[in-house]
Amino acid sequence: MIHDEVEGFATALPAHGALIGLDLGEKTIGVAVSDVMRSVATPLETIRRKKFTLDAARLQEIVQHRSVCGIVLGLPRNMDGSEGARCQSTRAFARNFAQLWDGPITFWDERLSTVAAERALLEADTTRKRRAEVIDHVAAGYILQGVLDRLRHLPPGGPHG
């Protein structure tokens, strides 16, 4: 089930279980996972996009292997908050994946995640080549960590107590 708001997503999640964060690009999908207590996001890998069925198959492998109970997709809004073609593409990906997987899916505003990831990698003195290899899954980590932080600040039992 797809939830536009993190609050609805939170009520659909079991008490414990890993979440996966995805940074969908045109050529790659950055993947990050959380621990089962949902305290920290860890960048995992970057999937080179081929076609949806192959991309989805790899994601399903990760979901099963990591016992994932929820998926967070970075929503690439424009800087003014509006949604363009990339948001439509992300929402279409969510709809397609929801037909293959029963768990909850939500979106997180990713406007500055790649900027933050790039800054962190520069501060870590990462080479340009290495930055290019890891930027997508590091950005996915920022997206997922944003949701984890938000979930910690929601009242127990969801938004309605």
C-alpha cells in the first residue's frame, strides 16, 4: 500500500523491522537499509538500472534478505515544492512495485539529499571516482535517515494516539 504521508506509513509498519530507502535516478537506484530497530540508515549499494522487471527483482532480493517491512522512495520535488516529470516517474515506480510487494511504501522529500551526500563525501576527502560510485546509495541513506528521524518523533500508536 502506498502512503503519501509518513504518518500513515508509520501506522502500517510492524513494531520492528528494517526499512529500505531508495534514490531513484534515470540510470541508477541508490539503496540504503535500516537496522530492525530503525535507528540508523546504512548505504548499501547502487543498482544500475536496466528495465523495471530486473530492477524490481534485485530490490525484492534485498527486501527478502534484509527482512524489510517498509520502503521509502525519495521524491525529487522541484525546489519550489512542485512535482515534475521525475516525481511522476517515482510515483509510477511505486505503483508498479506495489503490485509485486504487499508492504507499505511512502515518499520522502529528497530535494537536498544528493547535495548533503556530496558534501559529506567531500568532507571525507573521497576521490571523484569513488564519489561517483557511491553518491546514489549515500543519498538513499540521507533519504532513509530523514524518515527514521521523523518516525522517532511521531506519537506511539501513530498520529491518532
